[in-house]
Amino acid sequence: MDRAEALRALEEERERGVAALAGAADLESLEAARTAVMGRKSRFGELQRSLGSMAEEDRRSVGAVANEVREVLQAAAAERLSALRAVAEEALLAADHLDLSLPGHRPRRGSLHPITLAEYEIVDIFTSLGFRVAEGPEIEDDWHNFQALNIPPDHPARTMKDSLYVDVPGHPELLLRTETSAVQIRTMQSQPPPVYVVAPGRVYRRETPDPTHSPVFHQVEGLAVDEGITFGDMKGVLETVAKALFGEERRVRLGPAYFPFVEPGAELGVSCFACDGAGCRICGDGWIELLGCGMVHPTVLENCGYDSERYTGFAFGIGSDRVALLRYGIPDIRMLFDGDVRFLSQWGATP
Ligand SMILES: [Zn+2]
């Protein structure tokens, strides 16, 4: 091969090689093109080897061109390689793409039940007055639930609140508590006076469900026992609570009522928050009967080992469900226990 022929061939290889390398569609075909263009068995490889058989002078000038062509081809291969790598990386990123602007999956959100809201509100008012929260078991024995509260076995009050007894072998007198008053007994048994507690919780009676009755309902009961506690103290505390719940402008009234564990017993009414005492669909005669209360019966104090000559006290019980019904204008107590999310969504639960 003479010099002119070799230079022409190198020129052809430069053009053909650059085109082949630049046209490689992916990393694999680039490698194949590199072998075809610059490999030992390529035409360019042959041309390089043929330099050895050329005259010294030709070899030098043709060699210089060959080096130049090799550099051009190597540069073309490197350029194509980095371009293909960029494309591959972009494809990977696209496959992995996370679009933060897309709307997310909104988690279902729960909320506090209206009874819980009412209970928290009532308890908050009492704790701000210095009462502390006491809790007890929902399954009680006969002594704590009835006898200690001055309700002996033959007392007619036991038929007033037909109870739900629990069938536990060896414990014939266990029942679902009919009031949280048993917590008052347990508290007095566990500590000397003074006592200022409220006992929020769930209670049970054998009731047929209707718009105003449910076999399960909720109470916040309270007890204050100290030296020198009077009926006036009770009225003052309960009036403060009624106003905190239903508005500063509310008036209260006390009427006589009978509960075996208090003497005297009373019912506290609050002037209607909707009609202010004029009479309406909510209240009827202008007053809402809010709670039962009274001065703790001396027998109850003695049952718990308190000196009833030295200590006096008052007790009361507010229905948390009743407060929730009034506060939120709910027409039927059964709605509180249906678990219907469409109803509960009014307090923030996601339907
Ligand atoms: Zn009214």
C-alpha cells in the first residue's frame, strides 16, 4: 500500500468511524461500533499494522495522520459514551420520578365523641374548682354499688334501677355499676377527709332504649366532704358549674328529690339556654333539670369510716349524655351509640 492509498483509506476510516460511533443507539451498540471501528481486526487496525511495511519517510507522515485519526475516533467514542450515559440516567430518573405536586392520600381522621367532649368539659369545670378526678371499675360488687350508699337489699331503690348482673362463678353479686357513686365510696375508703373528687364514667341500667333512655349512659358524679360543708356550698358550686356549661346569665333552682344516699336530696334545674325560661320545645316549662344532688347521708359517711358528727358533704351526678344532647341539639340519645360515622363526622371525623 502506498502512501496516497493509505492516507485515503485513513480519511475514509475517520469519516466512517465517526459516523458509526455517533450513530450508536445504546451502550451495547457503542461497544460493538468501537470494536468494528478501532479493534484489532478493523480496517483501521489493519492500516496501522501496514505502517510497518512502509518506507521510513512515509511511515512517519502516514503514522502521524493515523494517530490523529485514532484520537478523533477515541474522542467520538467518548463523546457518544457520555451522551448515552446521560440518556440512561435520565431514563432511570424518569422511572423513579416522584411528583410531589400530585394530591396525596388523605388519611381518615377521627375525632372525639360528643359524649367525650361533654365529659371533658364538665370535668374541666370541676378541676378548675379544685376537684380531682377519681376512677373505678365498671363491674362492681353489691356492697359498693348499693349497701354502702344506704341502699340495703330490700330497699325499693333497687327496683327503681333494675340492674344488669354479671355471671361470674363464685361471685353472685357482681353487677355492671348503676352509677359512678361507687367510686365515691372507694375514694372515701382509701383516704381520710377532706375529699373533693369527680368520677366520670360509663354506667348501666336495665332500660329499653328509646329517645331519652339507653341501657348504657355516662355520668360525672362528684363528692365534697370536709368540715363545715353546707347546703349553701353545694348550691354555689353547682350554680357555678351550670353557668359555666350554659352561660353566665343562666339562673338555677333547687327542688326536692329523693335519693337514698343523700339527705336532703335535690334536683337542680337551670333556666333554658334556648328560651331563657319562657318555655320552648327543648325545655317545656322554661327549666332544664340538669342534675341530682344532696347532702351526703350520715350513714354513707359512717359506712366509709368517716365521723359524721365532724364531717359533712354534698354529692351530685350529672349525665354527660344529657349535656351532650342539650349542647349539640341531638334529638335522640340512641344516636350517640349508633356509631354512625355520618353523624359523628359533625364533630370532625372523616366520613
Ligand atoms: Zn326553653
